[in-house]
Amino acid sequence: MKKVAVITGASSGMGREFASIIDRSMKNIDEIWLIARRRDRLEELQGELNTACIIIDEDVNTNEFENKYKKILSQENPGVKMLINCAGYGLVGTAGTHGVEVETGVVETNCVALTKVTLLTLPYMAKNGRIINLASSAAFFPQPGFAIYAASKSYVLSFSRALNSELRNKNIYVTAVCPGPVNTEFFNIAENGVERAWYKDLFMSRAKDVVRQALKDSVQKKEVSVYGTSMKLLMFASKVVPHSVALGVMKVLNGKERK
Ligand SMILES: NC(=O)c1ccc[n+]([C@@H]2O[C@H](COP(=O)([O-])OP(=O)(O)OC[C@H]3O[C@@H](n4cnc5c(N)ncnc54)[C@H](OP(=O)(O)O)[C@@H]3O)[C@@H](O)[C@H]2O)c1
């Protein structure tokens, strides 16, 4: 049986980095399935990888994607060693700023599509397989000025932790990755011309460092992967600081972004 790694959001940022590192370091993977909308980017990535690839250039929110993915799964009948859910986006601004469709699209992509891809893949997961879900440190607190995105990532964190508990007896392990700001195209979409909150540059990480840490934590069967001391402190703070206080702090920190 072919052993595969499935990566959504593979056309840029952390998804692309996962594909590159898996290609270089995981010799037990026969094929990498690259999922995103931009076919040219996926083809360029495919050209750089030594591992065989299947490209699925679809919007994960569509029926076309669901039908194509189901079909490929049933035709190939793979053993999925790794499922990595990176497809996602956020939009800075108070709720209502960008319009209903785009804002609910954040929930559709970050939560509904991630859940759908996971459920469709589960029957094909190999023993000792791994699921890595991109949550965010935004999952730790509600965030005025970034409310829908932060809530969507709380869903990813909660879902991943519970799923990890459910799947342990099947020897499948789920890791939620919770980075702070990472230097990727994410901010082009999220900020869209809005001035960046000062603290984000201060804590900006490199995609390859976050991804290396995530893969290491996944191998070690950790349910949460947090890169860097500051984000680990933030996670700790989320357990001890009352939400009313956190809300006040986030409102001030995200102040310039609340338009
Ligand atoms: N960068 C950060 O600061 C940060 C921090 C914490 C968590 N995260 C999370 O990490 C994940 C990866 O983000 P990134 O930083 O690597 O950003 P990125 O470079 O913008 O990558 C996002 C990826 O998702 C894909 N995507 C978005 N919507 C899609 C859709 N509807 N259907 C298919 N693919 C879709 C994009 O590909 P196409 O446009 O080609 O479809 C792209 O490959 C996201 O879930 C993000 O929320 C990011």
C-alpha cells in the first residue's frame, strides 16, 4: 500500500514548508498530495520535490473538491501517514468590516473544510499515522479586532485535542500547531493594507522553524505544538489570566487594526 502525506494549503507558507521538509527527511513517504487553489504554485513545488506528487487544485470549500478528493482516495486506497491541514486565512478588523460572505468564509475554510478533509481522510489513515492541524496562538484568547479568526482557531485547537483523545486507541495521533505570527503570505490577506499591530513584528517567526518544531512534536505524539518561549508563556497565561482581563489587553493591542 502506497504511503502518502496529504497537505492542504501547500501552495505557500507553512504548507509549502511541510512539503519540502517531508520530501527531504521522511523516506517512508511514497507520495505527497498537494492541495490548494493556485495550480501554478503547486506545479512549481512539485518540480522542486523528489517525492512523487498528486496535485489537487481546488477550493477546499467546494463540492468539486470533495468529489475529486473522495474519488482519488477510493481509487488510490492509500495509507495516509500524515494529514496536514494548513489551508486557512484570517481578516483583521472588527466583525462586519469585510462583509458576511468573506467573514463566514473564514469559518468555512478554517473549521468546516478542515473538519471535512479530516473526516474524509480518517478511514485511510495508516497505523501510527499523524494529523497536524494548523491552529494558532490566536486560539488561546478571544481577540477583539480579530474575533472570527481567533474563534475559528479555538475550534481547531479544541477539535484536535478531542480527536487526538478519540484516536489514540487506533494509534493515530493529532497535533494542533499554535504559532504566533509567522512570516508568510498570510498577512497580505489578513491585513490587506491595514497597519500592522506593533507586537506582531516583535514576535514574528520563520515558517521553517515553526514547521520543524511541529513535525518534531508530532513524532513525539504531543497534542499541542507551540514554537518559541513567548508563545509558550502566552499559552500559560491563557490558563491563569481571566478572560475579561485578556479581552481588555487584546483590545488595546489590536487597537489600530479595529477599523
Ligand atoms: N502566518 C501566521 O502568522 C499564522 C499564525 C498562526 C497560524 N497560521 C495558520 O497557518 C495556516 C497556514 O497559513 P500560512 O501562514 O502558511 O499562510 P499562507 O502562506 O497564506 O498559506 C495559506 C494556504 O492556504 C491555502 N488556502 C486558503 N484558502 C484555501 C481554500 N479555500 N482552498 C484551498 N486552499 C486554500 C492557500 O492556497 P491558495 O491560495 O493557492 O488556495 C495557501 O496555500 C493557516 O491555517 C493559518 O491560519 C498562520
